[in-house]
Amino acid sequence: MLLSRVAENLYWSARYLERAEDTARIVREHTNMIIDLPTSVPVNWEPLLAIMGTREAFDARYERADEMSIVRFLVADRKNPGSIMMCVEQAREDFRTCREVLPREVWQTVNDLYLYVASHHLDGVARSSRSRFLERVIGESLRTAGFLGSTMSRDEAHEFVRLGRALERADMTTRVLDVRAGSLITPVGEEGDPHDDVQWMSVLRSLSALQMYHRATKRPVEGPSTLRFLLMDEAFPRSVACCVNDVVESLRRLPHSDVVLLACDEARRLLAAVHVDDLDGAGIHDLMDRLQVAIGSIHGRVMTTYVRTPAAQ
């Protein structure tokens, strides 16, 4: 049996690295959306703070919620534990303590990413160099996932990495839908904004889902289909349903998982009961709240079952 300390560090290393990657995707896509929308449409950067749940922490340190301040806070602020810089640093520290159970390539890749982010984090703030920095973060995270998938034994250590990654993905997808989809969905019988399709495409791109959406649905981008795809498509690895399935598969390979599996069943019941066509903005917000509670319950039970001490990071 894996030591609980090692299991916890593996779990959190995967969550932090996934969080850094997902934050990079969201900041990258919001930057790109500026190009797609007409100049007459105002671009508000504050939804990024809502997605990350960091508005209060931001307001305590910054006077203005403009582009540069918000991007600096999310990318390079050492006092924001959820910034890309701090997530990569924490992931590297957690991976460092587990090197004996990880492929050498994983440690080398994460360490290289940390060294790059530590010396180039301000490149992620300036718009002229932001894309290059964010692409590097995303690319190195995917490279790490590739090494984990192709060179790591399918043992208990691997399952804790998989658990952390899947739960973080599910949580981030619900956060994106809560903030972005809730404000875009058009009630039945009402005409939407003429630029809604661009913004729905932006929602999909922020989760690297646009191409797979088209392949799976064979239809133009619109609200209900986007929600259905990101919530329920069990073949797309960033959908909530697929992430929960990954969690279940990992738990079934771990001992003493019955209590955690019960929490997974609750998340599955919530998804099975969803009628996407009936959702309005308030309905989306309520559903995402309940899904986030269910994901938090899975996390809490993982901690109490395998770590034995509460952990909120």
C-alpha cells in the first residue's frame, strides 16, 4: 500500500499542474476572444476572477479590475496561491517529494516548466508575449501527462495522479459553465445576442473542446448543445461525465473505496437528471453549484479515506 503522504502529494501535484494548465487555457482564450469580437462589444475581464473564485482576494490587493491587473493576478502573482506561477511551483514541490514512484521524465519536465515559469512569468502578463508563455505552460503540462500515460506503471501511485487530474478538470469545467454559460444562455422564445455564437465558441475553446464538439455533434455551436457536450459527453476527456467516470475507474483499482464511490454516484445522478433544454441562467448556476458540491464531496472522501486528515488547498 502506498504511504498516505505520498498518495496525498501525488494527488495534489496532479491537481496543481492541471489547475495551471486550465488557467492558462482560460486566459489564452479570453485574450483571443478580443480579436474575434467587434470593437463595439466591450470585453470584460472580471469573469475570469469569478471562474477562479478569487474576486475577494483580488480586490484586497488591486485597485482596478482591468486587463493587466487581472492577468498579472492569475498568471504571475506570488501572493495568489491559484496563480499559474504558484500552481506550477507547488506541483513541482509535490512531484519532488514523490520522485521515487514517478518516471524520471515526469520530474524533469515539471522541473523544467518550473524554471521557465519562475524566470519568464512576467511574459505571461504582457499581451505581446502572453500567448507564447501560456502555450508553453499548456504544452509542458500535456507533455507531463504524456509521460505519465506512457511510462508510469498502472499502480496505486498512478491512480492518485489520475484522481487529482480528473477532479480538477471536472471542477474547472463546472466553473467555466457557471460563469460563462449562465450569462449566455437565452430563454426559450427570446432572441439572443448576435455575437452569442462567438462567445459559445470561446467557452468551448477555453476547454479545448471546439473541434471535438463539431466532430461529436455535427451541428453549429449553440447553447444547449454546448452544455450537453461539456456536461454529458462520456467520450470527451474534459466533460464532467467523463471526468467522473475516470474517478470511478481509478477508485475501483484502490482499496477501501466504497464510501468515495457513493459520492461519485451522487454526481452521476445529478448529471442523469439534467434536461439541458429547460435550463436558464439561474438553472445553470444552481446545477453547477450542486455539481461543485458533489465534486467537493468526492474530494473530501478521498482525503478522509486515504490521507486520514482534512486537506483544503
